[in-house]
Amino acid sequence: MLPTRALRLTVPMSQPSRHPPTRREAEALVARAVDDGRLERAPAETLAAGLGEATVRDAILAGAAESKRRGKGDLVSVSRNVFIPLTNLCRDRCSYCTFAKQPDDPAAKTYTLAEVEETVAGALRAGCTEALFCLGDKPEVAYKSHREWLAARGLSTTTEYLIQACDVGFDAGILPHTNAGILSADEMEKLRKNNASLGLMLESTSPRLRDKGEAHYYCPDKDPAVRLRMHEEAGELAIPFTSGMLLGIGENDTERVDTLLAIRDLDDRHGHIQEVIVQPFHPKGDTPMRNVEAMSDALIAGWVAMARLVLGPRMNVQAPPNLTPDLLDWLLRAGVNDWGGVSPLTVDFINPEAPWPALRDLKRRTEAAGQKLVERLPVYPEHLLGKPGFFEPRVREMAMKQVGEDGWVRRDGSHGVGEAA
Ligand code: SF4
């Protein structure tokens, strides 16, 4: 049964008390981080303690904007994608999730391969270059009916079916990017043959969130050690990899800093982290966390800026524009350089209450902030041009046909950013 009792996640536990810095102290810490190209743990925790104060936050945002300028110039990227929720069955029960359904729910759905083909055909007509395959985690472990559904197709795991679906997309001419929850090294090795990149939000390194009453209590796949291991294995396999931090699910400042540092350490070791999503939790009705207060806009912008300072000027820092539509200018001032995937066709199935902005509006608002919107594939130029060994040759070949010398998507017809949206 789904847990339906409302959770009361208010003041996170284990928050060490730090005094917020003065504005002058914050400016000094920020200036050093910008010059060093990274913010270390102790100064990060000190700055985090001051994020609630406007003067300190302004200093952090200004430093993050300067760091972004040094690493990314005035460019902000977006991917024109189609979202394919291959199955919304999932063995986990995250307390904030409305995506996952039980098999007897009328809204439970697993796409047929014919539906994948039809969706991809529509996406290609709309000029999309990315098929985002996003699905629940190992539903075959929890549901007999799903095991039977797979067995009827000669399959024993959802990942085997996913590989077939990605083949359908790739063969039609779109580049898959998959986020299927926890995958083994063997499964990732198979998926790299038809995926441009893979992803898994780390969400948080806090094991506390798996305690009773916390957001990940019913979620074996949200064990941070398991998620870190998958990040590590993706690095060992040299797969361009998307990670991210979820804000406001009960973690504290120390744990947020630790999460960002863990992602940075992984990239230091393997050079495979292509982007880091900083995503705020959205409370949804019918979930145990429906009454948990969302993080304020000011703190969301502050943590985006902290991500930029910790991760450094070259990392791609992404914030989904549909989750904070009134905050785009602020996010741009906080060092964001990517809006993620924005679909002209499909909703954000994870946050269906939050519509995507039209690409032309995103372009207008990005330019109004003095930035330039460019279109990317589900991989960035850094990996595509600079690390060819990170790709299956046929995947890179398909990707290279779609980009110019700079690695951004080349549009010869009517599908420039902001068109046909
Ligand atoms: S957030 Fe992901 S892992 Fe958690 S219940 Fe939803 S689909 Fe499953």
C-alpha cells in the first residue's frame, strides 16, 4: 500500500549551528572560491548559513554569476526533447512522487514499442533531437503482473525492454538519454550502445532520508551508497552522466554541501559528469509530503549559486525552468547555464502541474538577462568534441551530424531556438 499519512518534515535534524558570515566575510570567501574555481567544504558551510540573509545571498549570487561568466561566457543551453515515460510502475515509494503508479491504477501505463515509435516520429517532425526515457525503478521486482507482461515478450527485466525502446528511438534518428533509476554496470554498458548519455539524480547523500518518517523510507533505490556506486560505475565506463541535487526533501545545509562535493569528487575522478541539475521539491496533493513547505525562491536561487561555486566555472549547472517560472532572471543571475530538456510536445511527467515554457519565451527571457540561448543535444560540446572516447562510435556519428563546429545544434531550416515551439 502507498503511504498516505502526511509527513511533517520541518526542521532537518543534525544541522550543525554555524554563525552566518557578515557581508564582508561572505564577499571574501566568494572571491577566493571564484579565483580558485571551487568552493571547499568549510567555507561552503559558512556561506550556506548566511543564505537566508539578503546581503550575504547577494554576494554569493554575484560570485556565482562571475564564475559562470568565466566558464561559459554568455551562453545558456537548452535541449529540445520529447519525454517518454516508458513505464510509470516503480518499486519505490518516494514520499513526494506522483509519477509512480500501482498496476491496478487506471493511470498505470507501460508504452508499447509501437507507441514509442509513434511518439518519436512526432518528436522528429517537431525538430526534437533528444528522447528522454524516464521510468520507474525495477517494477518487475515488486509486481507479478509486470513480470508476466515482460515474460510474454521473452524478457525478464524492464531494462531489457528499455534497450529495445531505445533502439526504436535511435533507429528512427533521435538520440536517447535514459534515466531509469538504478542500473548495474552491465546494464549501463548495454545502454551506452544506443544512448548519448545516461542519468541519475544523486538527490542527496544523506542516509538520514531513509529513516522512518523521512522522504525515502520506502525506497531501497534511494540509498545514497547505491546511487553513488552507480555514479562511480558510470565513470569507470566513461559514460557522459547527468546527476543532480533535490532541494527541500528534508535534507539540511551540511548535507546539501556534502551532496555537491560528492558529485564534484566523482567528476574529478572520472570526468564524466556532464551536468548537475539543481531541482526544487514541489509539494503535490495526494502525496505524504503534500503539506511540506517548498523552499523559498530566494533559497532556491541561493543553492543554485552555491552549486556553481562548489562545482566550478566549467560544470554545466541546470535548473528546470518549469519548476520556478517566476525565477528565471534570478536563476540566470545565480550562475545557471542550462535549462535542461524542454519539450514542445510532451509534459514534464514528473511534475505535470508545471508546464514547460515555450522555447520562444525562454529565448526572450534569456536574452533579456543579457545571455544567449543555444541548443544542445542530450550531450554537451565538452564531451562530444573533447572526449570522443566517451561514446559508442555510431552514437557519436549520429550526434556529430546534428551539430556545428562548436558542438551546438545546427539548424538549417525553420527550427532555430525559439521557432516551432
Ligand atoms: S521518484 Fe522515482 S524512484 Fe521515487 S517513487 Fe517516483 S518514480 Fe519511483
